Amino acid sequence: MMIQEKMTVEEKLRILSDAAKYDVACTSSGHDRNGDGKGIGNCIAPGICHSFSADGRCITLLKILFTNECVFDCQYCVNRSSNDVARASFTPEEICELTIQFYRRNYIEGLFLSSGILHSPDYTMGLLYETVYRLRRQYDFQGYIHLKTIPGASAQLVERAGYLADRMSVNLEFPTAEGLRRLAPHKSRKTILEPMRQIQLRAGENRQELAVHPHGPRFVPAGQSTQMIVGASGETDYEIVSVAEALYKKFALKRVFYSAFVQVNADMELPASTQGPPFLREHRLYQADWLLRFYGFTADELLSPQRPDLNVYLDPKCNWAVGHLERFPVEINRADYYTLIRVPGIGAKSARKIIGARRYGSLDFGDLKKMGVVLKRAVYFITCRGRMFFPIKMEEGTITRSLLEAQGSKQSPHGQAEGFRQLSLFADMGVELSS
């Protein structure tokens, strides 16, 4: 372990912002909180960190670790205790000053704070709590805060932190307990799921309290999320999507994030690959996740033990549709909302437009294009006034070939999707730190 003494805050920032780049659990805040005019900042729902608001703005936050020192030795982690890397730790005061100064310069709109395990889970969670407490109470910061929960930390610390953070998350890491046991032996399913359940239950109780006392303190108002690593432990897409579905149902999570496995350590327990991180697979899982959350699909509809992995060439919705051609074509002027949103190329917004517009007359393909329907996918699955856009044989192979020809090949020579990469804070903000 390389320990540097008497580092400047800038040097610490360079190390600890880079160390946080593998945690992708950053997204829209999901709730609004207006500033009271006395403090600094506010929180708006449209988006946080590498996300975009409704008016097209890219909204960012300071994403850092409190420390990259860690007593755990997880095989996949760059900060594992056995790695020789430069180590650094902030103080609570330093993080507060950084957050306020970055906010005042309009670099950020919030804070994402995680940490390695320094000494013990309770000790580390105590430092994180102290940091957000100072930020809220002493600096009067009213912007967005996403705080990582440390597995194994006491329930009391988790609850206290929940009244200061907008969102909390604890990483599931791997879909199966076996993957966790093999690659993260210091963690357990129990220490991960217990705080998830605690946050879910306390948030539910808090909603009931706020119904009686609307101005009372709010507990994790933006909900909780988690993250799974994709491609490190051998699980199929069917296992991953099924676990995500169960988490949404049992723990009322706002989001499950999928992180393509990046090989940062040489370890016999880790897969050896010359093709780089599976970013296309990560992308397909996000598409499937979207179908679970907003389109009424189930994991068993999208995948099965017999077909356990998502199609590399077709998005999950198209892949489902070509496998269920007995449900198509759908008549645009008669189909209900839930039938429409299952049509490739028709999203929730365009489906609502269709429902509203056809009250005033029947629709044709030109009308659908104006409403935002992606006709190059939809035309194989719909009719307007009883007619298809052009004659085509309703056969799986024919439709699949037509869809592939329409979208063109987006595959790189190594089977990766071009344009998919993991992001780091300063590279995407265009902020240069002086050396």
C-alpha cells in the first residue's frame, strides 16, 4: 500500500474522484426540494450526474470517495487492501469546502459520496454521517446528496444519515450469493440486504408521518438504489434481470444500476478477456430494466432458462416482439395503451399521444411519425386503418433481417457497441485541475 502524507486537497481530489468512477449509481434525484432562501442550493427532480434535464441541460455532481483505504480485499476492486495504489483520505471539513466551492462556481449541483472501509464499517459510516451533517447543518447546503450506505454499519447510523441524504444506496455487487462469497468474501448478502430493508421500512413509516405532519423531517426522499457488476461472476442475463425484478418488488428500489466489469486486477478468480468491458451487455440490461419498470414486462417474458442472454443485435423489446408475432400486427386506431407500449418504436409518451389524437379521427403512418413513433421499427408490427405500411411476411427470420437492415450494424470488431464507455467526473465536465 502506498500512503502519501501531507497531500493537498487537490491531490486528494485527483485520487479520490478517480477511485469513485467505477460506481455508476448516479442519476436523477427524483424529487424536488426548494431552498428556503437562507441556505445554499436546492434540489430539483430532472437530473443529477451525467444525466440530462427536460430542457437539455447536463447536470452534474461531485462524485468522490471519502477514502480509498480499505480493510476489505475484494478481488475485483482497484482499492482492495492488497493493491499497491496511492491512498488518500479526506476530512469531513475538506469535503464540505469542496462541495460548497464547486457549487458556487456552478461546476456541480450536488454530492455523491461513497468510501472504502476505513478501520470498520461503523467507523467509516460515522465519518460519512459527520460529513453530511456538517454540510447540512453548519454549511446549510440544501442541494442534492447521494450517500452510500456501508454494509455492516449500525442501523442507528444508517437512520441518522437517512434524514440528511436525498438518496442512499448499498451495492448488491453480484446477483448471486455465490458470486459475492467468491469475489467479495468480506461482504455478505445479510449485511447488504439488512440496510436495504431498513431504509425501505423507515421510508414507508416516514411517508405516513408526513401525511399527518407535512413539514416534518424527510427520510431518504429520493429513495434508494443499488448496483450490480456485469460480467465478473458468470451469471446469465436471465439471473441478473430476475434479481433486479425481485429487488424492485421486495425493496421498492428506485433504480438498479449495472456496471460492466472492468479488469483492474490480475486474479485467477476473475474472468480473463481481451475484448474489454462488456458495455454492450450493460446497455442491453439497462434497456431490459426500463421495460421492467415502465412497460409492464416481466423477467420471464424477456428471458428464460432456455434463452438466458439478451440478444446482442436487437434491443430487448424488438427481440420479444419477433418472438411473439402471434400478437401482431396491432391496429393503431383500436389498441389500448398497454398493447401500444409493447410495440417496438412506440414509447410511453407516443402511446399517450396516439390515445389522445385518435379521439378526433383515425390515424395513419404520417400522423404516427409526427408523434415521435420510430417507424423503422414499428411498421413491422402495426396497421393503420387495417393496412400495413408495406406487405411483409410475418415470420421471425424475415422481420429480424428487416430490423437489422433498417438499423444498420453498430457493432465493433470485438462485439462491443461503439460509443459506450464509463464516465469520469472531470473528463466529462471539461474541468482541468492544475498540477
